[in-house]
Amino acid sequence: MGEFILKMPDVGEGVAEAELVEWHVKLGDPVREDMVLAAVMTDKATVEIPSPVSGKVLWLGAEVGDTVAVKAPLVRIETATEAGEPPPDSIPQALAEDVFEEPVAVSAPPAPKAPPKPERIETRAAPAAREAPDVSKKPLASPAVRLRAKDSGVDLRQVIGTGPAGRITHDDLDLFLSRGAQPAPAVIGLLRKTAVEEIKVTGLRRRIAEKMTLSTSRIPHITYVEEMDMTALEDLRATMNRDRKPDQPKLTVLPFLMRALVRTIAEQPGVNATFDDGAGVIHRHAAVHIGIATQTPAGLTVPVVRHAEARGIWDCAAELNRLADAARTGTATRDELTGSTITISSLGALGGIASTPVINHPEVAIVGVNKIAIRPVWDGTQFVPRKIMNLSSSFDHRVIDGWDAATFVQRLKTLLETPALIFVEG
């Protein structure tokens, strides 16, 4: 018999460690070649780690939520390989060089000694769960409790007992009297609940927590909210969706906003930037890589539509749909989840009236889309129904002044309220 030691693989360029988010096996489980053993996460991308050999799991080197360094031992697998034999040819060369150690001979571990016989320990039964009292039975209580109940005018058949076999204690009587001597509610769902569930913050949820902490602790946010009349854009969108070709995706508001962002950034390039506050350097990007905050079953991710400046309205919509599907199914790559230069956050119909979106560090701006609602608007002579949406945008106040933030949003307002301008070149 032999043993393979599977080490944490290099899951990305420049990545020194990864978080273990899921085990697919446990101690003693049989495994086969190419079977997925575990899943790890780095930079919001989840990577599955397969087994290079068949055998049995002898040892697991980490728990879910632990951070494991690249090349650190992760799993020990007992195999039929003789000591000194190289890994099978089926192991990819890149993994065989860095991830696996040579097999070593394994001797059977000594049988554990039988634990000493414990001394006799007196135990006390846990109190029974509270149930509605059975008024048809004679209540169990000590003479002292009965006397207190009689002096207080309490019918013990209305009191819930928590002692052994439902015996009523002084504490039970005190609780009953504290309620104004009223019978305890008979419906179990109305009883007091004291359970506390502990949920370990791991995986994507921990990444989100770390990212939000970093953003809010290091970036002084300024949020600017402005309302937009989306009536004309909504009419245009409905027309384009009605006349779209079979191979074209359905348009939402986001592709229009993406193209409006590209036009506005061309006039205000300082908003399409990242800030290296450690080095004190602002990087203004010619490319417009728009991150789209996307809710998934695992939590919030931000897939990136790259080079939006080179995409038309339909191309933006198609790429947006592709990335959203990849994020929700967990198949988005690391490159598809990193590298954004500005971010859009939208909750769709749940968008509320206004929001204060948190900047996606190290970017300097984020645009928050709120829901569209029909509101009365005064046109100079009367109130008319219009489709109104608020845009909530946050900026890094170290880099973007309030005037520049307002100018940026007002330009977006002009483009969204007069959507034909989005398609005018030059």
C-alpha cells in the first residue's frame, strides 16, 4: 500500500492562498481518479480540486472556512501504488510537478487504547419542552407550591410545569403570576424562543464582508441622488424589444445606462479610474470595464463587461446576459469577475426610492439604479403621469469633488431623458 499527498494547487497567477469552501469527501471515503475532492475560492472565483488517483481518504488538512497556502498538504489518499512509484500518467503535468508528493509507504496505525471506564456520574434530566397544560389531569406540585397557588387564587391546572414529569415548580408559578395570573398561551408557536443559530462566515459571504469592510473603512463616500424621467427611454426600449431579431436579447434599462456611461466617461475620464491609495496614485483607464453587481444563490458577485466602449447596445445586452448566467451558475472565471473600472448596482423592481451604494474598491465611482415608478409631474399647465427613476451614485471624495460628481450625474440624466443622444456619434 502507498500514500499520495495532494497539495493545494496554484489556482491563479499571483495567488498565494485560497479559502476552503467545501469538502466533497470525508475521512474513510473511497475516491476514484478525477473525482472532485474539494472546492476552494479566491477573488470570488470557485475552483474544484480533483483527485489524481483512486484510493481511500486518510486525512483532511483543513476545515471549511480555513485559508490554505498554495502547496500546503490538503488531502492524504491511501492507494494500491507501491512505495517509490511515480504518479500515474493521467495526472496533468502541471499538477504533478507542484501538487503531489512522491508516494510513501504507510504502516497501519496502532490500535487506540480503550478509554478508561468512567466513574459513575449523577445526571439530571433536561427540563421538558413547554407544552399547553392538560386541565383534565391533576397537576403535580409540592404542598408548598399548592399552598402558594391557593393563597394567590391560582388554578394549578392552568400552569405549565417544567419539572420532572411535568411537576409545577415555584418558578413556574412565578412566571404564571408575572403574566397577570392568566393561563399561558396554548399555541406552541407563541411560546418564548431562546435558540441561537451560529453560522460561520465562509466562502463568498466572507469575501463580500472583507470587500465591504475594506471599501467603507478606506473610502470616504459621497452619494448623489437625482431623479430621471425615463418615459422616453422606456418607450424606445419597448419599441426596440418589439422589433428585435430572434437572435437578439431582450433589452433592459442596463444596456442603455452602460452606453450612457461610455458617453459620459469620454467627457469626464476621471470617474473611470482606480485609486491606489497605498502608493498615492490614480489610474485613469481608457478602457471602460463595467462591473455589474449580480445576486447569486451564493451571494453578491460582480461580473465585468469588458470594453463597453467598443460594444453597441445589443452587444452590451448579450454580454450582460451571458455573464449574469455564468455568475449565477458558478461558472464565471476569475478574469470575468475582476478588472472593473466602474460599477453599476441595480436591484430591479426592488430598487427602492434611493440607495447609498458602496464603491467597489479600488474604483472611485458606482452608479445605483432604483426602481421606475409612475409619478405625477407638473408640465407647466397640469400634472401628467411620467415614468420616474432615481439614480443613486457614490463617489470616492478623495478623488472626485462634489461638483464633478454632480456634473457627471447630470450628464447621465440628459442622455437617459433624451435617449436618442445615446446613439449620436461624435
